[in-house]
Amino acid sequence: MNQYYLYILIKNGISELSAIIEYPKLRQQQIEEWDLDDLQTVEGWIALAKKVIHQSNCPDLIKKPICKKCSYYNFCYATESDSNGIN
């Protein structure tokens, strides 16, 4: 997913990219390099997102334990009742 940010930079005229993703709490770094194969991957993500956006109905809700900690939790579960086991 980090490749998306590199994609945006390339689309704005910046080339020969690499990025360092820092995780301060973990005291780790990850180096991301741009590869020409990444172009197709990222454009596939964008096409999929556009497909979802233009659907007449929302996609089915995927309930995963990690959702409870997500910043978008309230957005995804806005119409769900508390009786479904997810709080």
C-alpha cells in the first residue's frame, strides 16, 4: 500500500523514487523502492476503488477483529446494531 504514495509522486513529476517508512513505536524502518511493476499494481487498486465507488450498493461488511482498532470503525459500522456482537 505504501507504493500508492510513490505513485502519486511519480504522477506529479518526481522520478527515481524510494521512501523510508518509519515506525517510531517499533523503532523500525522500512525502505520502499519503486518498481515498474508497481505501476500496474497501483493502477489496479485505483480501478478497484473506482468500481466500488460507482456501485449502487455498498459492498458487504467484512467483520474482522482488527476493525475494532481502526480509525474508520465508526464509518463502516454506522448502520450496524450493537446486537451483532461488535462493540
